[in-house]
Amino acid sequence: MVKVMPNQKSVTVLPRSIMAAIGCASLLLCAAGTVRADDASSDDLFSTIFSTYGITVILLLVLVGLIVFKKIRAKKEAAEFESAKQQTRTSRLATRSSTAPEAEPREPIMADERRARVEAVQQWENPQPASEASVYGAYRIDQEVGRLVLGKPHRMDVMASRATDDRRAIESSLVKALDGFDATEETRGRVRRALEEYGFVARQSAVLLLGRDAWERSSAARMLGQICSQASLPFLIEALHDGDSVVRNQAIASLGALKTPSAIGALLDIARRHPDIPASLLSETLSACSVESLGYLDSPSSEPAMISDGRRADDLRDLQMFKSFEDLPAGQEDQALTEILTKLEDRDEQGRAQAVQQLGLHAAQRSVSALSSLALNDADSSVRAAAVSSLGAIDHESVFAPVLIALADESRGVRAAAARSLTSLHFDRADAYLRVMESTDKQTMREVAQACIKTGIVAQTVNRLASEDRHQAYEAFSLFSLLARAGETQPILDAIRNHRDDEVRLCAVRVLSVAALPELAPKVRELVAAAEIPESVRTALLEVLYKLDQEQPIFDLAPDDNVPVSLHNS
């Protein structure tokens, strides 16, 4: 049997129902008694009780009884309520006393929660502009990006908008400016700096590492490769260890776009860990990082020894070569060096590699000579790579030629070591090219020139012939002079015939004029007759041709001369 407990509503309604029932019964009883009393005789007891007076007395008694009953019930309910209240208070006090140590730290937590709720309500009632989808619009953003690319003043508040659609439009416009048909290195540099400063590179890097889906991470890696920001290098290297092969391959391709030798070690390591990486992709990326790109060309080097005070580089005849070099000590009396050199005859590749590493600690002519021979001729690629690294550790102009030649080595590891060594050299590169012309034989000079052509150094340097930076122009002119001295004149002739900048063409003509090689006369005549040659360039070529025909070179580049070399008219 189920016992139903009364609720508060039933307890309140029950006395009212009882009172209504009693009242109705009394009225019926009184009505019946009144009718019967009227029929009875006046002396009857029944008629006396149910007379009008009797009924009134009965009703009054019933009313008094109900009032008394209600009072008693109210007192009982009040007593029960006080008892329950006392029990509740006692239990609360017991709970508080048991948790008293935790009461203090909970107060600020509860206050912080209330404050957070209040701020959330305020933010919901008054939304900030960042929550809007778009504030400035794509057209306005495209205008500001155009001003930024051109180096003009632009609105910082527009570029720093946090609206979702605005951010997407800003990123899209900046990335599009990177690949514009009229984009230059200067404009690309501005765009990359903007992408870094306004957080787009950081956002793509975060997506690359924390993206939920593989396609999302792969897209971020592709975007970072398109931006080509050096700030993304550590994130792309970390993405090489992604669990998805698509993401890894895209990270490898993006590292190839960055073209930095710093990624070579990580690429070689990931190639050993994941043999399934496409060989063509890995080879192309390693070539871009270690051979073709050579980011060391963009790194600052020391000022050349002698540069004229002119402001433009269009008169390269005023540039003067470095006249003397400080040679390394011979090292004949170094007994430790002698002992290390004897170990180079060891047939064990590991033993020779260890000896080569020790040679890097001895900056002497004997060390450079031995390391150069090993870097170019040793049968084991690991020994050649170690020799190139040790040459880079010596960091002297005399190591420049063998390191450049090692860039064209058939071994990927040797090329990587050469690229790393070039980035660590601190001497002036223009002076180093001139030292190669002064101090090496014809065969070594030709190998250096061929390595510079094969590895893309010449292709990167040709635009700097007409640079407004005289240091860059001096370095480029020194390299092209080395090409002319070595007999590798085809890149110079190609620049005269095909380059889109007439200033670069004129500078290349000046290189031929300074070299004054009589055997070039037939090729110069072909250039003069070519229809695509501008008139100003044709005039300069005619002057060079006249001097070649007269065999009156402006400048003698013969390596056997004891006269200091200079690039101005004698």
C-alpha cells in the first residue's frame, strides 16, 4: 500500500473544504428542522430547538468552534515550522564549521565569477566592433594595401582591423601583392613585414601546428611557403614530423621556397626517418636550400676595402679592387698540426673525418691546403663534407674558392656543408672574388666560375650590377670580372642580350670593356647586329668592339702581373 504524503496545497485546501461541508450540512439541517418545527405544536421541544432563536444559537456555536479549531491548527503549524527552521540552522552551522578553512579562498573566486558574469552580460548587451563581420570592406582594404606595397602612408587602423572579413581581405590582398606581375624585391619585403607585424604569419604557423584536420595544416604550410617569411622556419621544420604525409611533403616544399641553408640538417634527418618521401621533392628542396638559393648573398658582409665616394653605381670604373690580403701563418712549426696531417693518410674514412675536424681548429696555410685537397678530391663524401665544414670554421679569404667549388659537388651532403659554410663566412665577398683572381691558377678559377654559374649565384647577382647600393654593385662587378677572367663569358653576353633592365646591360658591357678579351670580338659583333639591342647598349658595344679591334684594353687582368689590380682606367 502506497502512502501519499500531502503537499502544501492539499493541506491548505482541506480545512476550507471541511468548513464548507459543515456549513452546508448545518444549513440543510436547520432548514429541515425549521420546516418541521413549523408543523409541530409550539410546546414541543423539537420546535423550540429548531426555532429561529435556537438555530441562531447553534450557528454561533459552530462558528466559535471553527475559529477555535483554526487557531489551534495555526499554532501547531507555527511550532512545526520553528522546529524545522531550528534544525536547518543547526545543520548549516555544522556544515560551515566543518568547511571553515575553505571559506576564505572561495570568496574571491565567487566574486570573480560574478564579475565575469557581469562582464559577459555587458559584452552581450554592448558588443565590441571586433565581433562584427566587416568594418571597412574589401575595397577600402585593397586601397590601403596598395599604399602599403608602394611605401606610401596608409591607415594603421584599417590594417589592424580585427573583424573576420576584414582580416581575410587583408591577408588575401597582401598575399596577392607578393605574386603581382610588377612586384619587386623591395615591395615583397614590405608585404612580408606587414604579414609578420599584423599577425598573419603567426596565425598560419599556429594552424600548421594545431590544426585539427590534415588539409587545414597542409594549407597553412602552403601559405607559409608562399609568404616566404624566415619567421616561419622553425614551424615548418616542426611540421616535418607531422603524422600525415601530405602535411610533411607540403612542409618540405615550403622549406624549399624559403631557400635557407638552416633547414638542410632537418631535411636530411627527415629523409632518413621517412624513406617514403618522394625523392624528386626532397632533392629539389635540398638543392634550393644548399645550392640554388644561397641566402648568404642577402646577408650583410663587411665593407669592401676601397670604394669611391660617388653615390651611384653607374660608373663602375671608379671602383678599386682590394690591393693586398693578409695571409695565414704557414704553420710549419706547429707539431700538433703536423701530427694531424699524418692522420689524413689513414684508409679509414672515420679516422680521416676526425682528423679533418681537428684541422678546422688550426688556422694555417698547411691546414687550408690539406682541407682544400680533401674537399675536392677525397673519395668519401662524408670526408669531403667534413673538410668543407672545417674550411668554413677557419673563416679566411683563402677558403673561399674550395667552398664555392664544393657547392657543385655531386654529393648532397657536401653541397649542404658548403652552403652552411658560406653563411658562416664573415669576410667581404667582393674582396674574396678578387683574391681568387689574384691567387689561384687558371683551372681553379674556371672551376670557381663554373660552380657559381651552376649553383645560381650568377643568376642572383646579375640584377645587382646596376644596384644603387655601391657595395652590392661592387660585389656583382667583381664576380662578373672573375667570369671574364676565367673565360666563362656566356652569362655576361646573355645579360647584354636578354636582360630587361638597360642599366644592367650597360654594366655587363663595362665588364667586357674592363676584361678586354680580344677573342670576344666576334660575339660582340653579333650583339651589335642583334635587333633587340637598345641603341644605348649598341653604342657602348661599338666602343668595346673598337677597343678590342685596336687591341687597346682598358684594363689588363693578366694573373701574372705584379701590378695591383684596379677597376678604373689606367
